[in-house]
Amino acid sequence: MNDVTNFVFCVDDTDDLSKKTSTGAVAERIAQEALQLGGSIQLGITRHQLLLDPRVPYTSHNSAMAFAGSLPMGRVEAFLQEAEAITCSMMAETANPGLCFAVIPEADDPLLTEVLSFGWRAKREFITVAEAFELASRVPWVRLTQIDGTGDGVVGALAGVGLRLSGSNGRFRGRLDLESLVLGKSTSQGGGKGKGNGQGKGQGRKQNKDSSPATEQLKTAPSKRCSAP
């Protein structure tokens, strides 16, 4: 399939204890936007459990939500802008969201190992926001964005991308529409606790032969401030 960008996207830290919103719901809405822009979502949304530690300012479970998909080459920037706007509109007032978008690299890309390692480290080690931005700054196919607040969510967002790319971590969110998954047009449906392993053999490591133009857009790690209501 020509002129498409294959990607993995992850969002983290959008909610609070009031449970008026959830990171899963934010991810679902962003995935819907990818579909509206002419893209596809592969194997639904997956939840990735990260380190539970007093030093980590998580809300309840410290898990990130990720999905893989494809977009028409010219719609990448529009998707990223919409993802930021959706996060701003849905996030809890006290949340510290992070977003991460990664163009799926070639399987032999040496930086892929570092991103995968970051994901696995975040499951067992305390990692700082500075470490996340330092790695993202060296990976041209990654865009890591802080949305308001302290930026704590960028650690989980980058880790979730690494774990989804690994193809061997995560649990599906909600129920899966298997027929639509075969067509490559579905996200997981609804809330609730998903069952099953989010591995999707090899899907996270699919080579993206048309990634160069999109990669050029991802070299910065911007900070986004939501407009005051």
C-alpha cells in the first residue's frame, strides 16, 4: 500500500480520581479521528501496565493506552493536531497528559531497540520526564508531546509506544469486533476490561517503506498548552 504512514500512537495520564473521563476513552476518540481522516486502526486499543511506585504520580493503575494504524501520508499533521485538541477537550483539569506518535521504522533501525527497551524499563524502573524527552529527541520517527501540567504523561506515552511496537505486551481494551479487525478498520468497542493478549504478531514491527516525509515532521518534541475555556 503506497503513500501511507504506518504508525503507533499512545496517550497517558488524562484522568483523575473523579473518573469523569478515562485515558481509554480519550484513546478511543483519537482512534476514531484517524478513521475519519481516511486511516485504519489495526488490532484495536491496548492497555499497557507500567510501574506502580510511590514516586510515580499515577491516578489509579498507571497504564497507558496505545493503538497502531495507518494514515494517508498528507494527513499525519492533521491527525496530530486533532489528537492534541481532543486531549485538551477531554482531559481532567488536574491531569498531566503525554502523547506519543511514532512512524513504524524499519526492523533493523538501531534506535528501535532503544525505544523497545524504554518501554520494558518503564514497567520495572522509575523513569523521569527528562529521560523520555532525551530519548525522543534522538529518534527522528518519534514525536513526544506534553499537554499542559508537569508532563508526567510523556513517560507512559513513550513507554506505551515501545511496548506496542514490541508486539508482546498489553491487553485489549473493551470487546473486539473480529470481523472489522480482519478488514483493518476497527478499534476495540466500548469501555470495560478487555480480555486477551495485545500481541498481534509482528503488527507492531511492520516496516514502513514510505515513512521519510512523515519522519521529517517528527523531529521536535513540542509542548502544547490547552487554551483556557
